[in-house]
Amino acid sequence: MSNKPSAPGGRKDPSEALQELEAPKLNWKILAQIGVAVAVVWVIAGMLSSWIGIWGFVVAGVLTAVVLGFGLYVWRLMRKSSAIVDILKSAQGEEGRKAAIAALSDKGSNDVMAAVAQAQLVAQEDPKEAVRILEGIDLKKAPKLLQNDVRAQLALMYLVQNRTQDARPLVDEIKLDGQSQPKQKALYAAVMAECWARTGKESEAVKVLEDYSPEDPEYGEVSAFLWRAQVFTWLKMKKKGRARTAMMRLAKIDPNQLGAFVQKGAHPELKNLAMEVLQREGLVPNRPQMRVMR
């Protein structure tokens, strides 16, 4: 058993979270279905050859080439992703983090996957620099499989810095169906819900959150972002009790996140609720009661 103390409030230690990172895995069931579909196309082409001649085989050949080309593209992307995960896992301690950032930076600004990973590490010390890195990514040139990741990460950075209007255009372009990984999909939902709740679309935020329970163990550390999104959503929906519950659950996972709710410029209702929860959890002292002198 490790002697390393656990992070406060149930928050997972960053080094532990990095070690639990997993490289994306191929969905063999989907690949098998694609293979069967291609085989069916060839069978149909053979059955119709007496009527349409060679053209059926030409069409089948073109479709097969497209599928193989896409498969090769995905395979290369998976290999690159695995390499990025290995670099992230090496970011142990201050020196390890600096070395990982340097390794990711060496891959160049055109490597979208490396830039996103670099921004995640940099954000631990310098959120504004992380935003600059993500803003430097040309979404039009980025692989379509990664565009939603970039939008979600940059929108999250904007939300943390209270730049809700900058986050909104990015969030409106995020496609939930474009992500197959449950944890990443839940992060998309959390970012979308929080942004919509804070920019006048709280009803849409409620709909998104209905499908993603923060208590689902599959979501891991993303649960904190789902609770955070619920705080903003339920406050906007005038359901203070549910907002308080969400904030209390967030405090159990990561009390540091409540600090954003009491910063200068925060909505008074949000700030008061955060102070109430922090005091209830014993994270800040209760305010002394004023005694009336008679």
C-alpha cells in the first residue's frame, strides 16, 4: 500500500489520475459490422453483374478503397494517441511535467492531439497560456475526429475564466454523437450544459444533463464537471435546493473548485451558496455573530 497521502476532499492526486489514463481502444464490434457491410456490397455486385456488368464491381471496389483508407487513417490516429498517453503518464512531479510539456511542444503546432495534451498540462500552472495554446489550433485544418475535443477543452478553459460569451460559439458546434468514449462524452455534456445555463439556454442544459449522472462510476474525475454544471443549471432554474446538493457533492470531490464561485465578479446568489457549503463542510470558519450591546 502506498504511503502517499490522498488528496484533500476525496480529490484524486494528479499523478494517480495520469497513471490511470488509457489509450483509446478500437471498437472491434463496429469494425466487424463494417466488414460485413463491405462483403454484402461485393455479394450484391456479383448478383447484379449480369444486368449492370462490371460497374457493380467498380462501385464495390471504390467503397472498399474508401473504407480501407479511413481504417488506415483511424489506425494511425490511434497509434499517435497511444504515444501521447505515454507522454502524459510520464508527467510525474514538477520535472516530469516540464519534460512532458517539452516533448509535446516538440511535436509542433500542427499536431492537434499533442497541442491539446500540452494545454492540459500547462493549465495546471498557467491557464492563460493553456488558452493561448488551444486558440492557436486551426479548427478548419484539424482532423474531424479531434475538432470536438478542441472545442470542449477550450470552452472549458473559457468557462473557468468566466469568458462565457467566448465559450458559447464553441459549445454550439460540439457534436455529442461524434464521441464514442463515455467519459469524454460526459465531459462534452458538462461543458455544454454549464455554458448554456450561463448564457440563457438553461432548459437545453437540463436536457443534456438528464442523460449523464455524475454518480456513474464510469465517468471518473469527469463527475466533478457534471456536478459543477448542475450547480449553474439548477440555480438558473430557480431550484436552489438541487444546486446546493450539487455543490456539496462537488465539495466532497474537489473543494478547490468552489473557490471559483466566491471570486470577485461571481453572482451574489452563487457566492452566498458557495460560502454556505464551505462553512457547512468545515472548509472555512463560520462568520461570528454580531452581539447587540444593551
